[in-house]
Amino acid sequence: MTAKRWIDACHFGDCRLLMARMAADGVQAHTVVTSPPYYGLRSYLPEDAPNRQHELGLERTPREYVDRMVDVFRHVCNLLVEDSTVWLRQLVVRIKAQCGKNGGGQAVSMTVAAVTCPACGAPMRRIKGSRGYFWGCSAFRDGCRATLRDVDGVAVQAHG
Ligand SMILES: C[S@@+](CC[C@H](N)C(=O)[O-])C[C@H]1O[C@@H](n2cnc3c(N)ncnc32)[C@H](O)[C@@H]1O
Ligand SMILES: [Zn+2]
């Protein structure tokens, strides 16, 4: 296979598998734009879908989610040329992919970025309440009562 077959076409499947094949075929990317599933919000597939086990976002813990995201962005890193750009839409975490000269597998780090309020967009703050930590909206004084659950320091939107 050649890199050409990947260009100007849609490819469906687990992004990690697809990116590994792209790398093997010599694909080089200048820009990546992605919106991975947020952690613990929803499934995009029916329960009996064959690809369901590969679906991102349904991991048991935030740690597992972060580990899988890091894996995804290692694959991204392997495709990027130097001076490339990654656009990432992510609710809870921002992934900072720093590519070394040879594509960077080792040099991926992940940092927790500002969490914004799902209701009004103001920054959320981690607050210690009587029943443990939770995340509250910094626009509380302006009337926003939005909260998020805290799981191991990560803000998580409640199901349902
Ligand atoms: C937040 S949505 C982004 C939707 C996208 N912006 C669009 O307009 O179609 C996340 C998408 O990631 C897909 N997804 C989940 N796990 C995946 C995986 N392992 N490989 C590729 N896509 C995956 C989901 O099916 C869903 O379509
Ligand atoms: Zn708010």
C-alpha cells in the first residue's frame, strides 16, 4: 500500500489501528483535527456493534481514559511532520503532544487544563465539600449552580 490511498478518502474503524496502518504506509500529516469522545458521557454505537470494544470514552476510570488518549496521541505523533498543528476539542483534559525528531513516541505528556462550566462556560473550581470534592462554577455569585462530579481530581459530567 502507498500513502496515496489514504488521501482524499474517508476511512472507518478504530483510529489507533488506522493510524498505525497510515504510519506503515508512510503517511505524513501537517494538521490533525479531532474531537475524541469525552470521558463517561455516552456511547455512539449500538450495544451489539462489533467495534464497541474499541470505542473510546467508556473506560472504567479516568486513569484508563487518559492512558488510552495518550495511546491515541502517540499514534498521532507518529504521523506528524515537524511544525505540524494539532487541533483538539476536549472537555476535561488537554493533551500536549511534543514530537521529537523521530516522531516522538516517548515525548507525549498530558496536562489537566482549565475545566469550563457546561452551562455558562466560566471556569470550574475544584471544591472540598462535606462529602468530598466536587467541581463548582466560578459564576456561582452570578447565579450559575452547575456542578460536576470529581473522580480522582478529574471533573466528570454526571450520567443521565
Ligand atoms: C465527540 S464525537 C466527534 C464527532 C465528530 N466531530 C463529527 O462531527 O462526526 C466522538 C466520535 O469519536 C468516535 N470514536 C469513538 N471511539 C473511537 C475510536 N476508537 N476510533 C475512532 N473513532 C472513535 C465516536 O463514534 C464519535 O463519532
Ligand atoms: Zn456556570
